[in-house]
Amino acid sequence: MEVGFLGLGIMGKAMSMNLLKNGFKVTVWNRTLSKCDEVVAHGASVGETPAEVVKKCNITIAILSDPAAALSVVFDKDGVLDQICSGKGYIDIHFLEAPVSGSKQPAETGQLVILAAGDKALYEEAVPAFDVLGKKSFFLGPVGNGAKMKLVVNMIMGSVMNAFSEGLTLAKRSGLNPHSLLDVLDLGGIANPMFRGKGPEMVKDNYSPAFPLKHQQKDMRLALALGDQNAVSMPVAAAANEAFKKARSMGLGDLDFSAVYETVKLLKHSS
Amino acid sequence: MEVGFLGLGIMGKAMSMNLLKNGFKVTVWNRTLSKCDEVVAHGASVGETPAEVVKKCNITIAILSDPAAALSVVFDKDGVLDQICSGKGYIDIHFLEAPVSGSKQPAETGQLVILAAGDKALYEEAVPAFDVLGKKSFFLGPVGNGAKMKLVVNMIMGSVMNAFSEGLTLAKRSGLNPHSLLDVLDLGGIANPMFRGKGPEMVKDNYSPAFPLKHQQKDMRLALALGDQNAVSMPVAAAANEAFKKARSMGLGDLDFSAVYETVKLLKHSS
Amino acid sequence: MEVGFLGLGIMGKAMSMNLLKNGFKVTVWNRTLSKCDEVVAHGASVGETPAEVVKKCNITIAILSDPAAALSVVFDKDGVLDQICSGKGYIDIHFLEAPVSGSKQPAETGQLVILAAGDKALYEEAVPAFDVLGKKSFFLGPVGNGAKMKLVVNMIMGSVMNAFSEGLTLAKRSGLNPHSLLDVLDLGGIANPMFRGKGPEMVKDNYSPAFPLKHQQKDMRLALALGDQNAVSMPVAAAANEAFKKARSMGLGDLDFSAVYETVKLLKHSS
Amino acid sequence: MEVGFLGLGIMGKAMSMNLLKNGFKVTVWNRTLSKCDEVVAHGASVGETPAEVVKKCNITIAILSDPAAALSVVFDKDGVLDQICSGKGYIDIHFLEAPVSGSKQPAETGQLVILAAGDKALYEEAVPAFDVLGKKSFFLGPVGNGAKMKLVVNMIMGSVMNAFSEGLTLAKRSGLNPHSLLDVLDLGGIANPMFRGKGPEMVKDNYSPAFPLKHQQKDMRLALALGDQNAVSMPVAAAANEAFKKARSMGLGDLDFSAVYETVKLLKHSS
């Protein structure tokens, strides 16, 4: 099977390299062509236009940075629409916002979780590629369900991060060693990779962005809006969202979302 | 080493059996003596009074159901005070509230997490017993730190449970399959034993009490009071606490603390 | 001065009657013409189309039930655009959502508060009419500021209503007479017309809609969205919004917004 | 009727002066006797000890700064207990915490609201004095109800202050003039003396303490504890309490409780 890739950012590059390593034929396109060099050196072909990639491949995967780029690649001259026809599969992956759970490292190692929704037949055709790209793929039903699932998961994650930040602060101010708290948590019922990975960094005030706080807050906002549409009252998520907004107002939006810890730690008055 | 046990409730019995299995000499006392029969059948001796147990053993562990019982065992006639003297170790374990993390099953299998605080020398003397009783023991500093650590952990757990309940409800009302959410969560950064264990039961409205909701809410309240003393603002924990209180007002206090899910699911008006 | 009225719902009828009583010439238009009968009996003229009203009057005030109606009246054939030209004033009043604070009764008695924004010259021309329609009018700057002001005021009102509901419930459950609480509040620093007017009704579980809860919740949501745009963290408003959402999920959306009291009172479990 | 006063702080002095002006005979006692000079100059007698005051007067009113002082005046040598007997009335007034609503200025002008609870007959005997001291007195039932009522009122007030602070901040950040908001609020359904009095000061960042923030937060905490006892879930009060705690952690505890506005305004990061 020949797989096309439109977009070779951090995620697209990692995913296409992964397919190449597993014996897939891969054709790539990127607006800035030079970004294709590395994958070409590993055996990929290059398409001149999105249309050319679609013409050549059974399945084309678009993983573009924002909705504008995603639309342009479809509708512009020499775009996907020029070649899409029966027998061609087109998969749009919204990085960070929707149907992929995981970021750079899981993309490189094929450990993504793929939250697919929409055309069941296309999903099934793409499963061999998904099996390489992710440790698990889900087919979640009608279009939209992938994005909804991502929102629900990220909303829970955002609230959990706030709970963790509050607990860390309470431990420190009460005279406990925060590293002891991390150790105790890691042996108990809510032990999880996020506490394990981010906890020691947070104790050092290190918030190198893996998932920027402003994106986390956007997902909280969208999840709360989804709750509003469905009349679901979510007081804990709402409180967590306000903490993320407070962090944004403190200028922390571009740091990792764990920087919400700073809003809880806050001690001194800054006029 | 000879270890004494005052109190043979669910936890005390499981812990003393565990020590017996591992070759410790164990002497037990319980207000209702008949409760000692099973451990005696496995090789334990019986003390007539708390004082007699303390006299005979290097280390005596009290694990009593409530503070009144704990005080009585120390201060009553033939109580611990009659015999405690240099060379005698006395360890008070508050089940569910303080320095043991874990309940019946971990007690039986030696998988408790022991949060010790107070007398460092006594802690070190007791380590061989702790190594049998728990998968890990911590020495956390001055008396009080064990209870504080337990409160911090349970506070985080309570907020996390609320975040989970809100996410499950949002998923269902948005047309997602809650089992898919559980599957996706279990592959991601906040995968944890509690979601894995309680999630499928919650989807079935099963709240058989492992840790009763009213106790969880009491721990939230005490953790918030600890935060108040130390001027730590914890809006997410406060919102979670109010949800647990709402659950109590709905008559769910004796169910498992996961029953807070019912407050989020709530749809119909009950006058 | 001749004033035109497009829309004779509850508010438009009360406002045009008020102008007639105060000696203004009034020309009205309503999609269903029969609704004009009462004001015609009191001296108003009728325009066949919005365009005809605008042609005849110096200032035309549109007060329509929803945005679709507001757009149609402007852009449809024989709509406002056909006649609007220099020297013609056009004022769009969004009932309940934007620049009028107050509902039916204040409209009848000329006690509205008018939150105008946009064209300063038009505002000044309309002041004589505003002086009749309202006890006070404000000019708040660029277009949009009227709606924003309305949102801010309603957001505060929604949080205050929740605070009031919680206090009433706490008083009752603690064994205090809720009427005593109303009396004490009415003598203190936060005495206000809303407590005085709605308090006794709430104690009787009477929530006849003056301002429907679903509209109040919509305003909370929009105010929180405005806060999100401006990075303002508002945890109390967020908690209040979730309570209104809970009320919606309990089927109380069409009652008065004071019915949020029911979410606090809630005692029994309704599966 | 002869009225005794134990304690001549800000409140006690204002209240006893008020009774003197209205023709009551007043006998006062204060630990530091020199504080009695001013009221003596206006006609009061002085008692050497609390016991002497009680012996001389039909009704003795104690208004002391803290519980320790209140206990000492009753139980110490020459304290109230030495002389209290049938026919003697003793009224304990906890300033700021319990049964008086209002502070210095209302005390001077006889505009207090008196929240009495306990002995009905004593209440009735004291009514003539209460009629001078306050604009209104309530008899609220068993001992404790006065304090509870005060807590409920202050809890509502604390949430309302937060709602107001959030609204003021939202208005400013959205480009509205905060003075316009104050004007609009003052014409609407939630117009109240607190918005009118404190609003313009808050806009100027003036938080001269009328009611210190740390006392307001203490009342929120106690009201939430009362809610906990009675299983009343109060998410808005809980969110407001966390904001007051945040203000305490920012070092604002001794300013007026309106300084909670600073927690909402907070923009910059203070490491």
C-alpha cells in the first residue's frame, strides 16, 4: 500500500518515518519543500502538489498545523479535490486538537492513540498504517466523535493537573516533602504517567512546553461548551478552567499546561 | 522480633496473619476476645489486656476503629501506659484516615503503603514488620506528617474522581460510548488503577463501598481545613468537596466515593 | 418628533404606549398587524412596511424578539435599508439580551435603564424619547458596549442569585426561619430589590418566570466567554454558571432564574 | 432601667453613649479604666469590677473583643458569676462575629441590627435598650441562632463581593468604564448599599479596612462548616472562600474584604 503525507511538521515527519521503517511506500508533500529532505533520504518520494500525492497513493493522510492550512490543501488549485475520487482515501488529522492522542515522542515511536471517526470503510483500509503509527486505533462513529473524545480526555486531564497542583502546594506548605508525595502517589490508586513524568519537573518550576497551557485552556473551554450544549454541569472542570485562565492572565500561556501549578503556589502580591 | 497487635478488625486481622505467615511471633488483643480465634489458630498468642501485650512484645501496633478506642486502649486501667517504657515501641495506625494507604485486600496481601511519622528509631526497629505488611513504607518526619500525607493524597484522589465523573457524563451525553472513553484513557498519560478498576463499575451504576463517600468527603473537608491554616487556595478541591456534599445530601454517603458520579449524571427534578 | 416602532411584542407595545402618553407621534409596524390595534386605539399610526415607517419618522426603534427577525426587518424587501438615509435614525434594541435593563413592568412605567452604544449623534437625538422610556439612559461608547454592559450586569446578578439561594438553604437547614433571614438581609449592606422581590416567592417555591433561567444561563455563558477572550478568571461566576446548567438539566430552564434555588435545596436522590 | 456595659471598645463606647443620650442610666466597666473617661463625662457611672456592674444594673451588656476576654469577665474573681442571680439579665454581644450586624458608624447612630437569641424573657426586658441601640432587633430562638444568622448573612455578602469584583474586572478588561457599571448597577434589581459605598473605593484600589478580609474569610469558612454539618452543598460560597484564601496568601488579610478584588484583577506573574 502506498501512503501519502500532506504536511511534514513535527508529527507528520515522525509518522512518515515510522511508516517507511515498516516497509510502507510513502509519498510526501509540504508547502516548504526543503522539509521533505530528511524523509526523502530515508526513501520517500515527493509530490509536487497535494493533488499529485492523492493521485499516486491509495490513502493520503493530511496532518496540518491549523484549520486554514487544512482547508487550503483541499480546496486550492492542485489541491486534494482535483484528484479525490472513488477508490481514494483521505484522512485529516488535527494535531493536538483532535483525533491523535500523544505528541512528538509517541509519534516517533509509533505509540500514538488514533481516534478515528467518519468513514468506516476508509478506517478499515487505513488500519495497516494505523497499526504502525499507533499502539491503538479506535473507530468512534460519526464525524465529530474523534474531536469530542479528545476534548473529554483533555478536560479530565486538565482537572487532574489542577488537583495535582493543589495537592503539591498543600504538601509543601504543610511541611511535607513534595518528593515524598510523588513517591506515595506513584504507589497508589491514582498513580499515572503524567504525575510520574511532570511531577519532578513541576517541583523544579520547569514547565518546558509539551502541551502549551493556552491550548489546554482552549480544550477546557470547548469541553465546557460541549457540556453546555448537552446540559451537563461540571463544576470541577469549570474551576479548573478558571485556574488555566488565571495562568493565561499571568502570562504563562506558552508554557506547558503544568504551569497552572504557579497559580496555586502564588504567594506574594503583584500590584 | 515479637510484634503485638491491639485491635483485630478487618485490617488488624489481615496484617497480623500476614506477619504470622512470614515467621513473626505475634501476640494479639481485642476487646471482644472471640475475634482472636482465627489468628490464634494460625499461631498467635493472646494477651489479656493491652498492658500484657506491650509487656511481652518489642513493638506493639494498635489499629483501632476510632479515636475513642485508641485513647481508651492507652489510658484505661491495664492499658498501654501501664507497661510502656524505654525499649518498648508503640505504633498507632489510624485505618482509613491516616498512615496506611490501602484497604482490606492490600492488607491481606502485604501491599499496603505505610506512611509513618514520629519516632525515627521506632520506625527503624519496625521496618522488618513493615516490609511484610506493606510494599513500601515511608518515614515522613514529625508526628502528624503521616496523617497530613494521607489527607493530601485523598484530596487529590477526590478531585480526580470528580474529574473522571464529569468526563464520563460528558462523553455519554455527547453520544460517545463510555467504554471507549475508558479504553482511550487507559492508553494515555493519566491512565491509572482507579479509572481501570472503578470505571466499568460506575458505568453500571455499581457503587459497592470500598471507601465510603462520607469518609472521602471528611478527608476533603480536613484537607481544605489544612489548606486554610496554610493559606493555600484550592478551588478545584473546593468544587469537588461541594459535589461530595451534594452526594451526601442525596443520601449516598454510605456508598463508594465513586457515587459522586450520580451528582453529575443527575437529570430529573426530584422535588 | 415622530418616532417609529418596529415590533410590538410585550416590550415594544409598552414602550410605544408610553411615548404616546407623553405626547410623541408614533408610527408602528408589526409582522402580525392585528397586534397594532391597541396602540392605534391610543393614537398611533400604522406603517405597511418597515420602509414606510422609516420614511415617515425621524427616529425608528426596532425591538424584535430575535436576531433573525432583526435582520429580516432591515434587509428584506421593503425593509429598513430601502429608506434609511442621512437624517434618519435607526435604533436596534435587543430585548433581554442587550441594551435595555428591565422587563415588562419597567417598560410600561417608563422605568427602563437604556444602555445605548454606537452613534453618539443618534443617541443625542433620541434622548427625548429615552427620557420617557427609561428612568435613565447611558451612552457607553462604540457599538457592542451596550451588550457587554448588559452581560456584566447579568453575570453579577446570576452569581448574586446563587449566593442568595445558598444562604437561604443554609439558613433553613440550620434551623433558622428563612423569613428572618430576608428581614435581616433587607436591613443590611447588601439589601437590594431582587432579594426583597424574589425572596418571599422563592421560600414558597414560586418561580413564575420574569427572566427565564435558560436566558440567564446563556448570559452567564456569554459573559464567561467574554472573560475568556480577555483572560479574566472568574471562579465564582463559573461556579454559578454550572449551577444554572444543573438547573437546566433538571428541566427548570423555562422557570424564573431564581429556580436555581432548587439545585441547592435538592435533597433526595432521583435515579 | 439601669444598663451596665462591660467593654468600652469602639462598639461598646458608641452603644453606651447612645443609651445615655436617650435617657438611660448607664454603668460601665473596662479592663483599662481610662477608656471610661469619655462616657463618664457624658453621665455614666463606673463599676470597679464586672460583678459590681452586674449588682447595680437590671441588664448588663458585655461587648468584648474576643472569646477569652468574654470568658474572663464571667469566670474571673469579681466576675459576672459573683453577682448574677434571678432578676439579673446578662447579654453577651460578639462584635463582628455574631449577633450585631453593623460596625462603628451604625453603633454611634443607633442603626445596628441586633440578632438576639437565647432567653426570650431577657430579650423582652432588653427591648427598650435595643430600640435605642439598633434600628431593628430580632429574637431568633435558641442560643446559637444569632451567630448562625450572622454567618449566613456574611457568607452571602462574601459571595456577592466576589461576584461584584469579577464583574468590575470584566467590565474594565472589556473596555467599559467601571464607573458606568457602578451607575448601571445602582439603578437595577441588585442595587445595594455595599456596591454604592465600596465600589468607587475599589476602583481607586482603596481597601481601608471596615471589615478585615481575614475575618470575612473566617466567616466564610465557618459558614461552609455549618453547611457541611447540614449536608448543604454551596459551590458558589466555596469558590468565593477560595478567592478570599488566595487574597490571604497574597498578604491582603488585614485590608478590607473588598480587597478580594485584587485576586481577580491580578495580571502579572509574581514568581
